[in-house]
Amino acid sequence: VRPPDPAVAFINASPDSPALDALLNSFQLANNVAYLSSAPRSGAVTTFATIEPNDYDVNVFPDGDPANGSLTTFVMNRDTSILTVAVGLSDPLADFEKRLQAVTFTFDRQRPNGDKARLI
């Protein structure tokens, strides 16, 4: 039995950005996601999209404006949970370090037990 495909979600944490889109290669992970919202969603709950394991270009940009976004790459392996978060400012006023960026990382979604806790 092979391990499950990777599961991925997106959060817009860019305080001055308009609604954002997120693409993994040509797969649309998020569309028109407002600040402090997430995608994909099922009602009020963030869900995770399953994708094929592969190397992905992660492109986060203002809704309908891919030329003004952030492009990174990330390897998505089987049996992993992945979060892509848009951080920074869409208008950083010449401060390049504060620009809109996509940060992608894996994390453990298993429920902690005993005296263990996880912060993401």
C-alpha cells in the first residue's frame, strides 16, 4: 500500500493585499482569498486539497494579476501536509524585504497527545 498523496492548503496573511489567488503549477489552490482567510474551504472550515506528489511552482498573486505576485518552488512528497502562506506587503514602498512572498512548509496535522503541543 502506498502512502497518501500530499495535502495542501493556503492562507492569506498579507495585511495590505487585495484578495489573492494561489496556483500550484496550473492547479488553482485558491481564488480570491481575503486577508486572514484560507482555501480550500468547506463551509467555515479550511480543508486540504490532495495533489499528485511532484515539484511545484507556487505562485501567489493578487486576484487576476499574476504579473505582480510571488513565485517559488516546493517539492511536495507523499504523506505530507503542506501549508502555503502569503506574507509581506503587496505595496512595500521600496523595501524589498517586506514584499509579498509565498512561504511553503510541511507540518504535522496529527493530534498532539499528553503534554505535547504544536504551534504553526
